[in-house]
Amino acid sequence: MLIEEVRENVVELVEKLNFAEKVDRSLKLIEQAYKEFGSSLVVANSLGKDSVAVWHLAKRVSPEIRGFIVTTRFKPPETKRFMVEEVARYPELRVFSNDEEIPDKLYETDPDRCCEILKVKPIRDAVKEMGVKCWVTGLRCTEGRTRTGFKEIEERDEGLLKLNPILIWYEREVWEYLALNNVHVNPLYGKGYRSLGCGPCTKIAQGADERAGRWIGTSKCGGECGIHTKPLLNYQT
Ligand code: SF4
């Protein structure tokens, strides 16, 4: 598979490929990128179902692959506990956060700013400190309205590739993969959540849009925290 080929829009493959073909494609994408980038390929892990699926795929490619978790003071206790368990299982996962003071309830008054400080900044720190040239994410184009325009390989910042190896997977295929491989998952899914984030900004929601429970009641509803949309290397604060 040529890198140039996967830069093209592959949305038609969502329906065309079956589960096994998608798993195979994802493994090949990670394998190729790992061959090219070696230890500067790093997996981002949000502790959600998509991240743990990608992390498992990456570990099949090489147990040496490193990862990072970005956490915030507002993550639910279940996610914090799951993070401790995951780091104990995989010490090569580094944890990044930003503990600077922010205005009270910034997530209500200015959620974009809150995400910028608590999520985007620590990701920028992770990219810098870990010498990342290619970061791997669990982003999927079937997740909701804001995720349809992404590609399997993107270069939002010059010199930093982003690989989205399960871009074309359906939600049910993620669960299929996790079940078949006995992957540990965040216990919040057992309560009915379908997309996980910080406590004040995440609700249980039904319907076609998997991310509909994120930032309900704000202009950001069902939207993005910014890690997939903002520059991580070439930015101005
Ligand atoms: S998800 Fe909510 S609480 Fe978490 S960083 Fe974004 S706005 Fe703040």
C-alpha cells in the first residue's frame, strides 16, 4: 500500500471492506509507518474504546511501540482508575496533563479555551518531549458529523504525520475487535456511554451520532476538543 494511495479519501472503503480486511489494512498501515518512523512513531491513547483497539493493533506490530495518555483534572474517576491499570500493564505509556490554574467552570463559559489548555497543550508537550514524527490515533470517520473529512494519513503540521489506522471502522467493528481479542476497556461503557471525555462535558446519548453526548448544551455539542483540528507543532499561543 502506497502512502500516496492512502492520502486519498477512502470513505467508500467503509462499506466495501469486511471486518477482517479492515483489521488487515490497519495492521499494514501501522507496520509501514513503524518501518518508516521507528521509535518516533507514538500512539495517542485517550482510554476510550478506539484508542485501546489501536493500542492493541500497534502492540501486535511491535511491543516496542510507545504511547502517551493525555488526562485532565475533570476525567471521571472510572477513567482515572482505568488509566492507572493501563499504565501498570504498559509502562511504556507516558501520561501528560496540564495542572495550571484556570477560571472556575471554564468548561461552561469557554469550552474551546478549556480544551486548548487541558488537552491540546499536553498533546503538544507529548509530541515535543517524546520526539514524535508520526502519531497514531483512534479517530474514525463514522463517529459523527465532525469526523467525516479526515484521511488515514494526514499532515496538519509540516514534519508531523498523523496516522488514523482505524478511520474506516464502524463502531460495532471496534467492539468486535475488542471482544475477539479480550482487550480491557473503560468500565464507563458498561453504563451506556458511547464516547468518553471529561465528566462535565460528557453525557450518555442515543442515536446515530456516536459523539452526540459530548459538550451537550454548548456551541461545541458533538464537536471536537481540538487535538485533531489544531496545529501541534507550528502554532502560536
Ligand atoms: S472536555 Fe470539557 S472539561 Fe475537558 S478540557 Fe474540554 S471543556 Fe474542559
